[in-house]
Amino acid sequence: MLGDWVPLPASSPPSAYLDLPFELDLAGRRNVQTGAGAEMMVLPEEALRHVDSLMEVCPGDFFFTGTPAGVGPVLPGQDAEVRLLEKEKDTEGEGGAAKALVRYRVRFE
């Protein structure tokens, strides 16, 4: 199951989602991984172009790229939670605390 979509403001460039930070908890361990999509070795658009050169990609298809840095093995029975974050701005316009835009929970079988 996929979570809710996170719309970006109309004024945002199409790649703005790559700057959103994320956190991953795995098997009860907090922040096993943190990062942002911009840290990936191959950006999603480049990976999608490659896949599209090999097979037809249609509207509504889902394409999973993985995460910027390896988490290590994920074993059957483990639970994971991924949070896509948005930085809140304080009154000075500086970065404040992060809040979760989207939270996904999954159990690996």
C-alpha cells in the first residue's frame, strides 16, 4: 500500500521533492537512515529515463528507486517506518523543527 501524495507548491521547481529530508526506523532502531533524495547516486529522473529506454513506462506506473545510502539487510518479520519531513520555519525565517509530511509503516514478510 502506498501512502498519501505530498503536493508541492505550484511555485516549486519539479525537483523540489529531492530536497525534502527523510528518516527511516528499522526493527525498533530509530533513524537507521536519514537523508534527502538529492543525495542519491543516480537521481530518480535519470533512472526513469534509463528504464524508459528498456521498456514502456506508462502513466500510473510506480517506479521504486531505493534510498540514498544502504540500510543493510532487511529481514522477514522486521517492521520499518519512513517519514518524509518538511522543515518548519520559525518566526525569524530560519529552519526550525521538522514535522512529518508523510509516514509509511511496513512489515516485511
